[in-house]
Amino acid sequence: MKIERAIYGLAADFGAVHWNKKGENVEYFHVEPSTVKYAKNVAFTLEHEPKQTVTTTKNQENGQLIIVQKGPLLFFKFIPTTKAGERIYRYVKLQKLRKCSYIFRKFTSLRDIKTESKLSLVMDPGEVILINHGAVYEICLTNNPRDTTTFCTTDANDRRLEGIEWKTNIQHSDVDYWDEEVKLAKLDEQLEQLERDLERSRRKTKKLLKKRGILI
């Protein structure tokens, strides 16, 4: 019997609390799992790079992406169908890629007064805890996630995957945030190229003026 090759992973624990530094204060936040939505097209990438898109739920070029939300946990299974997909599989099998992450489009952010009250004795003045509502539009493989409890593996029998039925159970919305992400990435790349071209032009101009004995 042929063994199925696949990458499995935990992309997010929505209930996990993270933090951002806002000036002199710290802002803590987590996501309310029951409100999580999913974009029309969810991408599967390396290091959140549009150039390194492995596949998407809409255009599964290099393999099938299955997304499962179980309570506050977001799991995925990727089944490669091309040589490019197999290459990503080998990265995970060799443990060159060990963690996961996701990108979340925030719609609303509400104060978590209940949790703040419980932690009032240990929180500094000015610190707040927020509950975010929004949409997931990318899952990625990375070794540098915000949430270090995430993981990816090629072991279908990994005990952390127990009880998961590998059938997509999420509802897609009508908005394609990934298409917007790709366009922004292309624009950033064009701006970077423009800056390089301008710098090259400045150096050439400076060199030409120096040759002619003109000081600048």
C-alpha cells in the first residue's frame, strides 16, 4: 500500500495571548475563535512571501490544502501533487521547516475587560487586553512564528493531530484578501527597483560630474 505524502500542522491557536509594544505601553491581544472568518482564497506560503506561494484554496497548483478549525485551533493538511510541492514536503520531513503562522485581517478590536479585571494586580497602568475579530487569508511555513506552540510535520500519526477529521470545515467569505496581498507585494518590489535605479543614476551622475571637474 502506497503511503500518502502530506504535511500536517497547527497554524494557529487563536486563544493564545500575544503582545505588541505601543510606545511605552504593551498591548495584549487574542482572537475570538467563534468569530474567525476565512477569505475567499486562503494561501499556503513560505515565510509569508507571495513569491513563495505553495498553493491556495482557490488555485491548488502544487497540491491540495485542507483547512480544519477545531475550537480555537487552526490545523491544515497539504498533499503535494507536483515536484514543487514535493520539495516543500522534503523541507518539512528534514525539519528545515518546523513551525507555522498565519495572517489575519482585523475587522474589529474590543477591550477584554473581563480578563483585564482578573489580571489587574499584575498588569501595569496603561496596558490593555484586546479581543480581535477578523479573517484568515494566509497560512505559512516558517521557523519564526509569533506563536511558538505551532508545528508542522509529515507524521500522520503525530499525537498532536489526534481526533482531527481531515476534511475542510471552514466557510469562505466573498473577499479575496490574498489577491490584494500579491498586488501590494508587486508594488513594493517595483518601488524597491525604482530606488535601486535612482541610486544607480545618482552614482553615474556623480561620477560624470567628478570627471568634468564639477564639485557637488
